[in-house]
Amino acid sequence: MGDQTNSRVQKFTSAGAFVSKFGAGGTGNGQFVEPYGIAIDSGGNFWVVDHGNERVEAFNISGT
């Protein structure tokens, strides 16, 4: 799920247990300003809509 206020993405298990997080506030690679939407493709890659930076960023399963 996107954590808009904290400019990061957090991963949870289907039971709701925290797994990991990645991202930080800013305009560089891996940084967000209001991450809004997330999609996961068939390869397990994350596509994050970064509303504040007006872009979409792609990450692998480890968040890089």
C-alpha cells in the first residue's frame, strides 16, 4: 500500500503483518511525493504512481 504522508511503500502479508518498506520523500529515483497507486505485474515488479512528482516508478520485488 502507498503511504502518502510518509512518502513510502509498505508491504504486508495477506494476514496484515508488516514485511518491509521502501522509498523516501523527494524527487530522485526511489523517492516519492504522495505515492498514490500501486500495481504488481506477473513478474512481481511494483509500479508506483507518484502523484506529486507526476510519474510512475518501477521496482523489483526487493524495492530497487
